[in-house]
Amino acid sequence: MLSPYADLSTDKWLSKTKELIELHPLKLNVIKDIALLSWGTLWLTKIGEGDTAIRLEEIEVPATVVGYFFEKLFAKELQSRFPTEWRGGQSKDEKDIVCINHPFYSIEMKTSGQLGVKIFGNRSYGQKAEDESLVSKVEKSGYYITANFYGKTLTLLRFGWIDASDWKPQKSATGQAASLSNDVYKYKLIEIPGDYRLSAPIGLLNGIGVKAVKEFAEESVVTIYDLLNYQGSNKRIHRFREIAKDQIYKFT
């Protein structure tokens, strides 16, 4: 697939991303609505039945499992709303969310449960295998929905376009997961705003360390919302809120 960004300088990427999003049949408000509903449903999910049933929120679930369940619930909810337009992917040959009538608009989903705003691809991303049979047949270029979460809190949703060449290749097959450059985050993925972001932990803010997080927690300041609405007497919290106001503004 020829990239829509081919021959474009980096300073023109953002306008191209906005154009691609405008053309896409799935709008940002719908993505956010379905994501928040699916996220809530996820933590009400039960394993087992009767008196021995366990909710996911009662146990420690690996982030990869949380991400997988979230993706499946998102695709299922989207399909239930628009059954003739969307469905979940049914094989490795398809993307996570399939646009039935226009495959170009099909979407990959990527999630990360680390404290931060970055996402990561599989080890093979950006790496050409000698044995082509080992490479997924799914085109890695195209539309992406990304979701960052920490614990049981959904902290950031984004929508945009990622090319296969955007994934930084690994030095070896046993190295870290493939990553993206700052330019991709800044110009090719659009943050989806909403009040959900106020539930993000204050640890996401630059300039706050582990010691400060513990100190703030003693004042019941754990989330961005708590920080915005703090009325206590801790001068350090008030001072940090003023210093970090530009960062905090992005969450509102």
C-alpha cells in the first residue's frame, strides 16, 4: 500500500492525518462512546458462574489480557450498532475491526497497560523476516485506534494512521517491542478528548516523581481530577498544580 504520507514533509503530516480522519466513516465521538462503554463492561465481566464466579476487577489480570478483551468488546459493540458496516476480525488475515464495504477503512487496535502514553507493536513489526510465512498477512499500514490504560483506568484514546515503516525495527528477535517516533505520536495520532482523561493518575504528568506521588496521595490527590479540585493546605501541591497547568489543560 502506498502511504498517504508519501513524499510529504513532516510538517504536513498533521493536516494529512486530519484529512484521513475526516474521510473515515467512524467518528471520534463514536469511538470514545464505544470505548468507554466497552471498558466499563470489561471490568464487570465474570469468570465462572454462581457463587464461585469472579469479576475481573477482583483479580490481577495481565495487561495483555486486558487489552485483548477490550479490543474484542469494542469490536462486538461496534458490530451490534452497525451490523451491515462493521464486524470484528475473524482471522489473522484480517484487521481487528473490519469495514465490511470498504476494507481501506478497516482498523487495527493497539493497547498498552504501562504508565505512560506510548504504545508498542509486536516484535516482528518493522522487522523483515527471512521466512515470509512467519509474517502476518495483515497490512500493518492503515488506520489505528490506540488505547492507554493503567490498572483499571482508561487514560488516553487516539485515532489516526500508522505506516508499517513507522515502527522502529528491533535489533534482534528477542529485543524489546517495536516502537514509534515522537513525530508519529505528535502528527499521525489524534488524541480523543473527554472527561475520562481526568481519571488518569497524576504520575502521568512530567515533573512528578515517586516520592511526590506518595505525598500527594496522603492528601487524597491521586488523579488529575483530584489535583484540579484540591482545596487543602499543602503548598507543594498548589505550587505543582500551577507549574503543571499547561500539562493539566490537555486532560480537560
